[in-house]
Amino acid sequence: RDAFTDIYGFGWSTMTKDEWTYLLSERENAATLKSFATVNGVKGLVLLPDEWNAPDGVIISEEMTAEQWATIEKTGAVFLPAAGTLTVNMDSKTVATVNDVNVVGSYWSSTPSETDVNAFSMTFTESEVEPAVDTYRRIGSAVRLVKALPEPVKGDANNDGVVNAVDIVYGVAFLKDGTKLPNFSEKAADADGNGTVDANDIQFIKEIIMTP
């Protein structure tokens, strides 16, 4: 064990090349679920969850304060700073230069390249995102660890880990006019798993609540 696992637990990993590619370009609405922004004076890339819903009055803008970002982060958004890269002096094994800080973001994947001295990284600038770049390993890129979440609890429409009357309110709001309240999980709201959120799902939640 080490200090990290003592605090954060086990199960963390670095995403593969394919996972970065899915996240940034292949998932549904991928283009609208990422944007460039400056948070507390630091440039970077904002990534939003699949079923993201902006809280009332919250707008992701090109420049945000730390307080504004804290509100957005609570909805499941992630910020990847453009931390630049390092070039290593192979003779002395020391950092030679720090490149493009606050301009380029570069994050390693766990996927090696066919070239022994390379591996794939995700890189971005203010104008483009490249999920899988064949990168020389002596270049120092950032690492962002991730952890797989458990499957949503059936009926937990607001994704708070508990199935209760609030989930009925969320389901009714969605059935009425398609309203997705904050943190609404359509996958969990479809409690019977038939592919749609309907009155049967509301009944399913009622039965869960009423069952001792």
C-alpha cells in the first residue's frame, strides 16, 4: 500500500488510447460535451458526462473563476489543465525544458506504440483535440487517473445513490415535458430496462420504496 491508496483506495488506472478516443470523439454528442476554457487563470479542456445537465443559471464560459468551476464540477464535469510537456536530458536524466505551458495539454494513455520508444497520448490546444498521438516516451506528459463507477442503481433517477420519492419527482418531470433536472440519469430512471422512461418506471420506483 502507499499514501495514494490509503486516501483514495484501489481501482485507479490510466485510460487506454481507445478509451480516450471514445471519450473525445466517439460517444454520442462528443463534440458538445467538451470545450476549451480558462479556469482560475489556467487554460485547459472541460469534459462533461454523457447525460450532463447544467444547473439553473450555470453556464460554461470561456473564462471562469474557481467558484464558478466548483459549481460545475459538482455536476460531474472534469477540467484537464494545459500543463505542457517536459523534455528530458537523457545524459543527465534531468528535465531539460518545459514546453508550451498553458498552451498545450498532453496526457498519457496506457497504450504503447508499435515503436518501442513511443506510446500514445491525448493532446489538445485551443483549436484542436487529438485523442491518440504517437508520442516519444522521453517527452514528459501529464497523467490523469480514472476509476470505473458502479452501474447506476435502478430507479435512482437523480443519481444520489438512494431510491426514494425524489426519484419519482425526477421521473415525472421527464415524462411531462422532457425536463432533465440536475444530475438526472436517464439510464437509472429507466428502471425496468425497456429502453424508455415511462409510467411503468414510476411504478417500479414506488414498489422499491414501499417494499420493506
